[in-house]
Amino acid sequence: MKKILFLFIVACAFTATLYDSASAQYYSYYYPYYYAPPGYQPPPPVKQSKPPAPYYFRMMPDPYQSWRWDRKNRWEDYQQSLRSPLNPESDLDYMLRTF
């Protein structure tokens, strides 16, 4: 019984020492998300970056678009390899696929 009482007292003391450091959780749990505790200093505003040049353009498509085209072309080539000889690809389909 003495051991249980000793462990209970130690647990209560440990909880009491953590109570002050756990107060930040109190604000986020019991108050709305926009509530700031007293003494809170908001961060400075973010500076707006310089706008892009008005005549900015690419000579080629961006890398992601090129990757998507390449993936699409590879998939269509694979589909073409699965085509039956009894159902050949038309000239128009070939032109549209390789354009």
C-alpha cells in the first residue's frame, strides 16, 4: 500500500510540474483557432515578390508538360503494339497520334 501511495504522489507531482508547460495546448484546444494568448506578437508581414516581366514566354513547353506528352506518346505507342493486324491504324489516326 505504501508503494502505491508513493507512486500516486510521484505521479501527481510530475503532473503538477508539467501543468505550466502544457498551458499552450489549453489555448488551441478550448479556444477557436484565431484566438491568440496574451502577449502574442504576430510575425511581420511577408514582402510581395517582384512581378514577372510582362513579355515573359517560353521557347519550349515547360518540363512537366513535356513529361506528360512523352508519357502519353509512350502509352499510345504501347497501345499501337497491341493492335490486331486485322484492325490496322488509319493514316489519319497515325497523323494525329504522332503530330
